[in-house]
Amino acid sequence: MKNEFNFASGLATLDTFFLLLLPYVISII
């Protein structure tokens, strides 16, 4: 159960990182 929580937390962190990176990628394009 703890492993699933870590996986969900990792996905949330990855999603936040993607949202922060998105405007930067758009500005390059």
C-alpha cells in the first residue's frame, strides 16, 4: 500500500514538473 502511495506521489510530481516546463517549451517553439 505504501508502494502505491509512492507511485501516486511520483506521478503527481511528474505532472507538476510537466506543467512548469510546458510554458518554457511553448516559448521555444
